[in-house]
Amino acid sequence: MFRQASRDLARTLRARARPYSTDLPAGPTTETAFVESWKKVIPNIEPPKTPSHFMQPRPPTLSSIPSKITVNFVLPYASELSTKEVDMVIVPATTGQMGILPGHVPTIAELKPGILSVHEGNDTTKYFLSSGFAFIHANSVADIIAIEAVPIDHIDPSFVQKGLAEFTQKVSSATTELEKAEAQIGVEVHSALNFALSG
């Protein structure tokens, strides 16, 4: 009995191409041929649920792309931007600079030390980030979470140069792996600060 049902199922699956998960209709789908074959062979037992029964349909895509992207930029102790509508945001992702425009594909990006640029019309606001994450949603909303951030115009270049020299010296004089790792982090952050101020 079970062999016949499994053969019918295999034949049904070979006969029709499986849709992509994005092509699923909004309503629940049933494998009607399989269910009919099952009920012929085992009429007194409910047929098992197929994988397509558990798949949720993809949410509908927006019919038009909005003209602005909504940005939420938060730190552990403050909210720098809350539901601010802007033209574009550029984040320092670990894979490189990433521009986020309205209608951007949903993405999660890890952030490295660098510049976050918020573009609104002709105005650009820049922040230096230490690290964090950017979550870009399908509805043109970007949530940017940073460990530490400071507006770029609040950074003193002389302190950056001093810190870079100090941490570079610590790398060469480190005696333990922990000291070396801490010094390398300091060099990386101060190098990114120095680059942000010069560029």
C-alpha cells in the first residue's frame, strides 16, 4: 500500500515542475494528486502534510518604490535618528561601503569602523561608527545599530594622530596575545578615524 502511494507521489512530482517559494500563491497549497492517491490506498488515515503545506507565501512587494528611505540610527544609550526620511545612507560594511537607497533589497550587514553618511537633499551628515549592524527591510526602512558613534566634526585630528602612534607602539611592545589583540583593535579604529578625517 505504502509503495503504491510513494510511487504515485514520485510520479506526480516528476510530472510537474516545482514552483519557487516566491511563486507560491497567497492561499494554502495542497498536493491534490498525492492526496487523491493516498485516499485511494489508505482511505481511513489522513494524508501527511507535504513541505509546501508549511511554506508561507512571500509578502507582497510594494507596487512602487518610495522616494525616501526611513532611517532609524540608534546607539546603546541614545537614538541619533528616529524614523527620519532621507534620500540615501552610506554605511561602512565589512564588505565595503554600501549605499542604501529606497527600494533596497532586504539585507543584514555587519559594520566596521568607518563613516556613516546620511544624505538628505543637498545636506550630508557624517558620523564615525566603531562597529554595529545595518538591517535593511523590504519596506524601505533601514535600522542602523552601532556600538559607538560620534559626528565627524566632533573629532579632534591631533588626538587621533596621538592615539594611532600610541597603539602602533603598543603592537610592537605587546608581550601577550591579549595585549597584541587590544593594540591591533586600537590601530584599526584610529586608522579608520584618520582616514575619515583626511577623506
